[in-house]
Amino acid sequence: MDTPENTGPDELPRRFGPIASLVRRELLLVGAVLVLLALIAIRFPAFVTPANLASVFNDTSILIIMALGQAAVIITRSIDLSVAANVALTGMTVALLNAHVPELPLLLLVALAFLQGLVLGAVNGFLVWKVGIPSIVVTLGTLTIYRGLAFVLSGGAWINSFQFSAGFLGVPRAEFLHLPLLSWLAVAVVAATTLVFDRTSIGRAWFAVGGNPTAAVYAGIDAGRTRFLAFCFSGLLSGLCGYLWVSRYAVAYVDVASGFELDVIAACVIGGVSIAGGIGSVGGTVLGALFLGIIKNALPVVNVSPFAQMAISGAIIIAAVTLNTRAERKGGRIILRPQVAAIPAE
């Protein structure tokens, strides 16, 4: 236990280094977003009008929701490459049900999307936890399996807008206080995730397992079960986004959200979630998603080609990873205090 004599003024900056670094990253992201908007406004003032910014936020809402689920997984030193395939399979399931049995209540379809997403995430978590397969291998495999199942369900056919019921399509577009319900759902998920991360034992366990798995085990935390729950959380949010995606864009097909998992991971990394685990925040993840969303909405406006957009996005990801790595090396993680480390071994 810490005592006044072994907690000096030099100890506090080291102990709270990762937290301070994360706060600085979030402030830097806020500044970067404001500078980006200012530069865009010089040439296209209409882009920064409140109505258009609300539209950009709405366009980014699904990315925000999925990035928060991915953040939980990355914080535990894992990764989920199957989130977009989860969206495709879950979206195809609820789309087919609505198209063939339109009298099914919408709440039942949404509940089914949650449940299916949770099950798909649990499959990933189980294979990582009980079978011991690395998460990148597991989710790379389930990515292909889930998209294959989406093809089997649909027979390769598309479900188009005229096949959906009005209620199925109306939820993301319904407005409350001049904002689409999709945006409010993203806000609700942000609030709920903040509570999970900061106020629950499982949220604290995610950070403990990612920060130091060995110490977490000695503290009585089941690292495998903790990672399993992180994958379940990611799958749950991906299942919700499966419904939101097909209802918002009024189409379901096998390649829905193809490659979107890279945007999700990029949003986490840009937001300061450490790929080494143990470091991250809800605020940073949301800012990372918004920064990426603004970039993707602004580049076409300034007539940047799609190929250049990919290069710019890739450069931003590399820069973000570099900043994260440098910050972690600078802040460090003190396992033993200098007084303890100085004791010679017998």
C-alpha cells in the first residue's frame, strides 16, 4: 500500500502518465477536428453549417456505435475483424424476415438483431477463450463464415427498398428535436458505454486485463472470460448496427459493409485506443470516429479522388499509431516503484 513517504512528487506524473496522455490526445483530436472544419469552411462554408454538421454526425453514427464495441475488444489486447460481417449477416436475417413476414413487430426484429449479434460475438469470444486461438485468426475465419452464411440465407439475392415495410425503414429517419433517431441511438450507446467502462466491474476488468494480464489474474480476474465478454459486447453492438444499416440504406446484400471493419479499427486507433491494450476511452473513440467521418464526408466535397482518399486515410492511421506508440513509451507503465526496484535480489 502507498504511504506518504514513498509517494513523492515525481511518482504522480509517472502513475497518471497514461491517463494524462489520453486526455492530451483527446484535446489534440478536438483541436484537429476544429482546424479541419476551419480549413474546409474557407472553401466550402456550407459544410460547417449546423444542419450539415448534424448530417455528418448522423452519417457517422453507425461507425461510432461499432467503434465503441471494437474499443472494448482492443482494450483487452484482442481484435475483432468480423464486426462488418456480423452487420451483413444480422442485417440480412432481419431484412429477410421483414420482407417475407412483414407483420412481425419491429421490436421483435430489433431484439433478434441484438440476440444474433450477441451470439456471433460470443462465438468469437468462446474460440479465443476456451480453444485458445488468437483473436486475429478467429475473427478472420468467422469474417468469411458470417459472409458465407449471409449468401446462403439470401441465395445471393438483394433485398431492396420496396420489399421492406414502412415501419422497418422509418426508425433511423424518424426525427426527435430536429435530429434523426439514428443520431439519438448513437448518443444513447455512447452514454451506456461510458457507464460500462467507468462504473462497472467488467469495464474495469477489460482495462486490467489489457494493461497487465498477469497482474489481473493475480487479482482474481478471469482474463479469458473477460475477453469473452468484450467480444459479446462488440457483437451486441454490431447486431444493432446490422438492423440500422439495412434500414437506413434500404438494401440488404452479401457485401453490405464490406471493408468497414477497417474504418472501425481506424476510428479506435485515431481516438487513442492502444493496440497494446489497457488504454482507451469512450470520448477518444467517439472523437476518432468523428474525425474519420468528417474526412470521408469532406474529401469528396473538395474533389479528392477515391484513390487519394484511401491514401489519406491510410496515412492518418499510420500517424495515429505512431502517436500512440510514442505516448505510451514516454508515459510508460510503472510496475515497481523506484524504492522497490532498487532492493537488491538475494
